[in-house]
Amino acid sequence: MNTLSTGTIIKSDSGTYTIQKVLGQDAFSITYLALNCKKRTQVALTEFFIRDINERSGDAVIMDENDKKLYNQYAVDLARKIVRIDELYPQQPVATFTDYFKANNTIYYVIQMKNRESLDKYMERKGKLPETECLKIARQIGEALYYLHANHILHLNLKPSNILIDRKTGNATVTGFGLSKQCDEYGEPEMRTSIGNGTPGYAPIEQATYQESKKFSPTIDIYAMGAILFEMLTGERPPKASDILAEGYPAYKLQEAHVNDDLLGYIAKAMSVSVPDRYQTVEDFTKSFAPSMNTAVIIRPLSKTQQIIEELDSIKFGSIRVVPLVTGFLYWFSFLGILLPAISPVLEIFMPLFMILPLLISGFNLWYVIKSSRIKELTTSDKKYVYFAYICMTIVALAFFIATLYGLLSRL
């Protein structure tokens, strides 16, 4: 298996991590238990690694030249999702990232693991769980999914290994966003990348062909949530969706676990092979067994600044973002004001007006870059270079304006 060996050290701009062991691997990532050497705490360190195309040379992730375009598409998609999830209003059931960085030719993100373990490890220790505990965990998963869906994010890989349980409080937190998909307000994926088939037992049949559809489909996550509830109550891995299609839903497993008929029916509906027969929203499913589901403060409203930036970012000509292009053109065009005296001495009085334009544009560009979510996709060192370049541009524009104004006033 192409994993990093125990004791491997990985450095970011804000921390150093030592690999302790592998926690799990799926089609798009490898998750390690690691030690944050600075804080002396354990973390879950997830490495972006596409199983079908990536290999390893030493610690570095490599691929064939023909696969680089596909790999980069997925890497950009993951970076955008991490930024988007991290931007959202902090909500207890959704894991927050304590670090995100590039190293070894790939992407890593870090989640705090102190006093936490995955739900699958938790069930290995305890077996099937009491119904009250199952419903508590399911309610928190439902709240997390409701939060994600409200912000146009599909998880698409929900399973016990992607649920963290706090050993002290028993609270559940959703993680594992490697396959997740960010959609726009119309339900169309922002990046044209396949979502993968998911994990057998937790993925509905339609997930394998979801990339052919533009429709936002929360029913995929609802199926997985029902499958997790099935496993918690029975202590057995849920059957594959294809087996349910061929042999029918195994309601007898829940009956053997003494699950009441109402709850049995809720889970059966969530795991229906037919999409129209399934719950259509996670809120409907969760409220069927947990009427007190928390749906407050789910969407973090964008500030006026963020709304303006998102609107500006959305203006494109083909694949080219219009605002940086236009402002860059105006910036350099405005410096032609220096030539005004050569055209006519009378025009010299208009030079300050021409010279204040690059100052205003430089200030706008600096504000635009700092506030744009795209800056967060860069590493800390790359951010420093970008900030330095735009600050220098603003200083140069300010110097030109002051010099021009001083020269003009000295001749009056």
C-alpha cells in the first residue's frame, strides 16, 4: 500500500507532523494518525492521493504525465471545498480544519483528534449501540448534513470511518470531505469531476452515474445516513444497494435487534433503492426520529464585502475573470497620463487626475485579492508573495501620484 511510513515528518508553515499510523484509505485520500509536534496533540492528517493514478517516490506523490491534468482538476476541486467548508459558520457537527497546506507534491488537511475516535473504531469496541445513543449520533449527523446541503455541498462519502466520536461527550462530528462536491445555487457542480462510486453498503446505486446529472441530490447522503443508522442498531455492515435491489431490504435484521416498527420504517425509507421513494431532504428524515433537530444558524450569511467579491468573481469572458483584466488594463493605461505634457503643455493640469486612477485601482485590486476566497487556496508563503506584489503596486502608484502633484504645485 502506497502510504507514508511510521515516523515520517511532514512540515507546513504553521506546524510539523509526525506520522504514527494509517487510519484509513479510500479512492481519493489516505488518512493518518499524526502527532502535532508543536502542540503535542494527536491529529487526523489527510493526504490527497488518488488510488488509481498516484504512486509514491520516497515521500512524494507522483503520477504519469498523462494523468496530471485529471489529478490537478481533483486537487483544485478539493482546495476549493476545503476553503468553502472552512469559511462557513462553525457548526459543532462539522469538523473544522486546523491546518491546510501543500507538501510532497500533494495537498494535506488536518483535523483535531484529541479525545476522538472514528465511529467504526467506536463500534468495534462497543458492538451495536443502544437506540438512544444511535439516535443522538444520527441527529448530529443529520444536523451536519443539513448545514452542508444548505450551503450547496454534498458529502458523498458518509460512512462510520468519516464520523468522529468525542470519547468524553459522545458527540459526533462529520469529516472526510475528499469526495464531497460543491454545487452552485442551481445545483450544478462547480467542477466537472467524477464523484466516484462511494463505499459499498453506504452508497446508493445512482451514485455511480451521478456525474452525468446536474441535479443537486441530497438523497445520496440521506441513503448513507440511513445505512449508518442501520449499522449502529444491528452491529452489522449494511448490505450493498445492489443486494437490496436483488434480494429486498433486510428488515428482519432490525427486528432481531428489537428496533421499533416506526424507526424501522424510517430507515427503510431512507435506504430505498428508488430515489423518489426516499426522503427528499435530510431535515425530513432527521425530524422523523428527532423532532428537536437543530436547524438554527445553519447558513452563514455573506457580508456585503463577500457578496460583492463573489459577484465580481462570477463575471467571466469565457474562462477569463473580467474584473482583474479590466482593472489591469486601466491601471497601465492611466500611466499614459505621464505623456500628457509632451502632447500639449495645457494638458499638464490633468496629470493628477490620470495619476490618481492607478492609485485607486491598485487599492481596489489589493482589497479584491485580500477578500477573495481564492487567496485562501494558496499556501502561506505564496500568499506573502501575492500580498507583497500588490502592496508594492499600490506604493508605486501612490509615489507617482505624490510626485506628479508635487511637480505640478511647484510650478504654480
